Amino acid sequence: MRDVDIALCLAVDASSSVDHDEFGLMMGGLAEAFRDPAVAGAATGGPRGAAAVALLLWSGPGAQAVAVHWMTLADAAGAAALADAIDAAPRLVPAGATALGEGLAAALRLLAGFPGDAARQVVDLSGDGAGNAGIPSAPVRDAGVSAGVVINALAVVNEEPDLPAHYAAQVIGGPGAFVMECADYADFAAAIRRKLVRELRGALTA
């Protein structure tokens, strides 16, 4: 795989709090975002002219799966191919508890195995609930930050209005790390598009 400006792991909550329709809105929102010229432009606008993206689904303890393996975005065609792959991605993990720490750990392992050189490594975590099973997320976050990974989060606040504060304290980390929020899953597509542009460009150019 070619060298890229950013290796981005999309770590998406597929626990029982996310019903069938909500999961469809998340996948559809992600696919729609990568079809947006602003997102494709952000992915290819760095010195190396490319980004790499993978999609990880997570739910309860031991339930994490890579739904889309690393794909390179070096032009609009690459972004469109990624969007199609996300659209076709099955829900590979069973609905269950919210093992936030384990989902984050799986995302970090995926980044550690990235088969190329990335100037930046970033986790983009999306979810609608605080962790309620498995290992705590803060020590995992700390280990990721120590390894040079930036962790950002998108909180869907329809069920837990305090979730952004939880993500800020327990999940995000690294230079320029941030939390964004959206009111509900109907707002997910617009929110994830803004988030992707910001993290693909990097903190200094957002």
C-alpha cells in the first residue's frame, strides 16, 4: 500500500442501542460523506496526496470485526469505491453491550497493523452510549496516545445527553483531538461529513 497522509480507522458502535434503522443511517451517512467532493478533497489534499481508511464495527466484549479493510483514497474514484464498500458492509458483530474500551483497543490494533507508512494515524469513533462492559476506555486511550495515535469521537446524544463529556474525559486524546455531537441518527450524515473533513485535513488546517 502506498504511503499516505493519514490512516483513518472508522470505529462504529454496533451495540444493541443501535437498532437496524439507526445502523443503516450510520452506514449510509458514512458512504454519503465519502461521495462528497469536500471529503474526497480533504483526503487527497495533503503532501502525499492520499489517505487510507478502514471500517471497524464493535459492540460487546469480544465482538469487533473489520467490515472494510484498508482502502486508499488518492482520487475521487477511490473515495467512491470506499463509499460503495461501506454501503455494502454487513453488520458483522452481534448486538450486545457497549464495550467501548474493547472497541477502541481493536481500532488501535488495526492501525498498528496498517500495511504502509502514514504521516498520521487517527481513530474516528462514533457511538451513542458510554461503555458498560469490558475494559475501561481511558487506559486504552492513553496507550494509543502514547503510540502517536489521535482519537476523535462523534457522540449521538439522542439517548445520553452527557455523552460528549464522557467521550471528552474517557475516549479522545492526542494533538488536536476533538468531540463532535449530533442530535440523533437523522443528523449523522451531516455531522460525520463535517468531522471527516476536519480530521482528514488535520488539526492545523481544519
